[in-house]
Amino acid sequence: MGPSNNNDNYEVNSSSPGPNWDLDIFALTSLKDAKDKGALLQNIGYLCGIRVNNNDGPQNLTRRVAQFIGTEPPITQEMNDFLTETITTNSERETNYTHQGWSKAATSTTSPWISSRIAANNQQNEKGTWLTRRALVQRFSLRISPEDLIPAPEFEAEIQAALAKSTVFQQFEAVYRALNKWGDVVVLGIEMGTSLVLTDSSTNMNQLPTMAEWTDTSYLATIQTARITRKVCGRRLSILGGWYMANKDKCGHAILPDSGTKAFIPVSPIYWRQTIIKEVLPTTRLLPLELQSQLSQLYSQRLTYNPVITRSDSSCRTHDDTHYASMNVSSVIIHATGDVRSVTFKYADGIGLSKHEGSENDGIQHEFVLVDGEHITEMLIWRDGWVYGIQFVTNFGRCSPNMGGSWNKPTVARSKGGVLVGIVSLIKKHEMGHLFRDIQGIWRHDVVDKVPKEDDVFSDYFGSKKGMPFNDRVIVRNSDMAISRIEVRCWNIIDGVQVCYFPRGSNGRYRPKKRSPEDTKGRPMRLQYLCGKRTENFLSGFMFTGSGSNPSFLGQHRYIVQELTRQDRILGITKRNPSIQHTLITTTAAVGSCCSTWRRVTLPDPGRITTADLVSTRVPHAPFRQIFTLGWVSERYGHMIGLGAMLLPSNWPPSILMLEF
């Protein structure tokens, strides 16, 4: 990390008259009367920002991101030294920055915002061993204290405007844009002069002849794998006596001493370049503490973890992908039998890979590959003490197959506005090997502004633990297509459900007498699709998914209601009479029909009544307090044997309202 900026809200120098815009940093040097001090300041990059989000190397900007408020000039030093050094680096990024003269301290200076911007490029950062050899003529150094710097007013105003955006994504996007414009870091320590830099892998470097002049540019030009950078005059170089001399007819000065005289001939300061970047400071550390705190709070909202793992099991092995959360997922590989055995995330940089590994002694491998711009926005997890199966849904509306089994009931895992970037897994030893005990998604919120269908609401699952899964999201995808009719076939058990879908058009298919509740803008609400499980002959369970016509209204559904008689209210809900406690009232209706048909189905055996909220929020501008569904499950056969629903009006006595869709 860079040094701390302790200017707080600029109170350290509150007694000073303010920034000295005309301060001459060369006033105490021999350059005080130089005519080209402006050009030299530009070459130094004085108070200018630098982008460091690219692994290929730094990008110097010409816009000043900081202002100097110190009462004394920065520390400067004139030199006339010749230095050679060899530096070992272990990553491609570190090598590229070292080749540009950055010290290890400067290269390693980072912040959460810098790390996120680096990862967003999805660049490879290969590991290895490289050597960088530098020959430097040191002429001038500059050192600035962070306490003497404040942010440029325009930079501070842009960060304030970014934090005032309405959504988390918009705030992140605006902050990233500001950093791209003003730079990620500002230089605190720098040396100027001329230099020659050679970088190659340690293997290739070790193959150079021991007697070779590595400072011989004619020889170095023959090395095809090496990178060579010369910072001098911006002119062509030639060889003289084994040392580098600038052509006198081009530049008029030598950059390194002649082998005979060993004396330096000065090069004009106008031709000096950055040779060493010793120290940098993240530009966010220039800001007042209040803004830094707001940025920290915003960054803490970048990742969410869902579903929440509430139980602790010391016998489980934990694998956490948070380290990879700044990268985008390119594919997911699932190895499964009737349960999940391993989960592997591959990332878009082509190198990142995280494997949650259980026992893979049998089973089938599935791979779900994402295309450019596609992200996983929803997981359907089948679990009951162990994780049996997973299905993914993307922002393109694409659904993966259910990978693994489907025992018990599904959990819908998602986070509003977030995309999946990894998981946290608990893996435990089982008699069949190491299996997944639980899974938690890691969701990132700085990738997309809005996830399609993020406001959809899922009911609880009703039905058996058995059966094969189905999910009508495959049909609906990201469209506004909604359910127009549900036909339930049943006698003693529900043996089939036929669902009709159609895209909603401007004309609609609804007669005035069959209108559903409306939102604040007068638009109808709608139940959209189903998912659940089936056997070869029977429906074994399902869950509802509802979507509003206006995505900003969470949990809006389109329902048509009809009140039952008082007798049917008692039969449907109370169970006061033991002789009718296993009786179910069902309804069928054609789309556009003005009448409903009600019939009573007597269950063959004592059924278990399950109740769960279908809507987690109140329906706006409708006289209903809450919506419930009722499902009857046979304890003996494990089949769904009944289905019903009710609304509780906010101002009415208890009664049942059956639903048409």
C-alpha cells in the first residue's frame, strides 16, 4: 500500500495561505533560470495521474489530479551518476512495470479500486522469472510528501457526483470512469535522466555469452525474445568505444561517458525522461476522509453472498472463490451423479481456475459455457442436507440443464443486480466419498445495472421430494410472456398440469369483466411461469414465479379473483369438521371466460396441508393483505394430491378467494 495521506480535510496546512499555484520546484536548483521548465515538469509528470489498470504497463496522463499546498517546495536533488542494476521479477505485470522504471514498492502499491480495474480487463498475468537490466544516468530527483497534496477540485467534484448516483452499479461505473480520466495513482518520488533497459526471461538471459557487452545495442538488437527501451533525446543512438553516444549532429551531447575519458557530457534537461518511479500514492487517498469513507462503504456493497449459510459444521472443508471475485466467469464445470461431486469455475483471463473438489470416482461431467457479455444471474439448487443438483440461468435468459439430481426441494439463489462470480462451498466426508454439504453464491454488483427478471418473486415449493425437475423459464427466457391458462388434471392425485403461455401484446386477451389487480400506473399484474418436479405419470411438486408488468414493482402478480360461498369458505380452510378435513376445492377456467367451475375432490388418504407465502410484499393498490397458496401432499404416496390458493383482504373478515390466472 502507498503511504497514508494525513491531510484529513486539508486541516494540516490550514494556517497556510492555500495552494501556491506559482511555486517553482526548481527555485533551489541550477535549473531555476532554465527556459524549458514547463516542458521538464511535463516530462516529470508533476502532480499528474497515472493509470495502472493495464498489465502491459503504466499510462501517464497530462491532467493534474493533485495540487501542492506545502509551505516549502518539494525535496529536489541534482545528480550526475551512472548506475547499472539487475532486477528479478516473478509475474508478467511486475516485469512490465519494472521495465518502465517502476520500483517494486511502486508496482505493489494498490487499492481495492485499482485491483477491481485491473481485473476488469481480464488480462493474463503469467507467472515466471524475468530479469531486467538497467543502465541509468541519474540527473534529477523529486520527492513530494503526501501531506502536502490535495485533490484537484474537479477530481473531487467528479467523485462526489459519482457517489450521488441512484444505484450501486451506477456509482461504481461513475467512480471507475473518474479514475480512468484522472488516474489511479500520482507520483511521490521520481528520478529523471536517461536510461537503457533490457528485459527477458531468466532462461534466455542466462544463455547470453559471458563476455558479451549487454550494453552493445547492435548485439542486443539480435536477441528476438528481449525487450529494449532507450530513454534519451528521442534520437537515434550509435556505438562509440563500447559506450553509448548520441550522434553529435542530431543531439550534440553524450548520454554516457566515453570509455577513454570516463567523463559525462551533460544532456539538456529538455531531453530528460522518467528513469525511476520510486513511490506512488492512490489518487483516492488524496480525497477528504469523508469521501474516502463513502468510497469504502460503496466498495463493501460490491459483493453479496446468497443464500446465507447459517449452520456451522467443523467437519466440513471450505473452499472460497472470493479471491477470484474481481474476474468474470467464462464457464462452469459440474461433475455429478445423483448429487454434486465437484464444481469448477473458469475465468475470462484464460488462466484463473477455481475447483471445488469432492469425490469424482463416478458420475458425469457437465460444462456450461458463457459467451461474451453473458453472466450467470440465478441458481436453482436442489438440496436437503447435501447438494444434489444445480441449474444456472443467465442474463441472456439461457438456462443450463439441471446438473445432478433433484432430491427434496429447490432453493433459488440470486442477488438483485448481481452476477455470479464464484461460490463458497462446504464439502464433507460421506460414505460415498466427499460430497457437497452446502453452497453459497458470490454475487458482484459492478458488472450490470439491472438483471433481467430480477424482480420476479418465487413461491415456496409444494410437493414431493421425488421426481425429475422442470423449469418453464426455458420457455419464457427474458420475455414478458405470461401464463394465460392453467389446466389441472386430477382425480385422487394430480396427474398433470397443462400451462399455456403467450406474449403480452398491446391489445391483450382479457375481457373487461375479468380484470386483475392493477399497479399504481394502471397496468395489470401477472403470474408468469412454473417450475417443479414430475414423475413418469404424476406431477410431484411445483413452485410459482410471478412477474409484474412494471419491473420496478417487486412481487406484482396478475390474478383474477372470485369469492366462494360461505359454505365453500368453511370447506376450504377451517377443517372444523373432521369428516371434511381432507376435502379440496379446485377451480378450472378458460381464458376470457366470465364464469368459473368449482368442484370438490375428496382425497383418498390423510393428506398433509402445506402453506407458504406466494408473494413476499403487499400487492400495491389492491385490497389484499397477503397471498397464500395451499398444497396437499400425500404422506403415503409422495404425490401432489391437491392445489389451492387464497387472498386475505385487508379489511374483510376471514374468507377464501380462489385464483384464476
